[in-house]
Amino acid sequence: MAGKFLDSYDLPITCPKCSNEFNKKVRELNTNPNIACPSCGQLITVDMKKINREIKKMEESVKKAGFRLR
């Protein structure tokens, strides 16, 4: 799971059916990666394993650069 620092990050999502763009918080998607498009209702499953791997890489890069995450 992603670090708490980015849990409140809004992840942009584009519906594959209607191309509607909307945001969901990483925290919400970690709880339930299956979401419905608010425009057309299309079920979308977000690959949170992949997202969390990328977030972890970002966090490690920030730490290596000498910054602290809160």
C-alpha cells in the first residue's frame, strides 16, 4: 500500500467507455479499486498494485534527494 503521504493524492481516471475524466483519492482506491464512472456507470478496475509500486518508487526518489515526507 502507498505511504500515507500520497494517500490523499487525487488520481486522475479516464473512463474507457465514455472518456469522462474524474479523480479518486489513492486512499479510496486502496480500499476499493472497483469504481463506476460517474457519467456512464462503466465499471473500472484500477490496478492498485501497479499504482502503489510507482508511488513507492516516487517516495524513495524523494527520500534519496534528501527531502522528508510527512
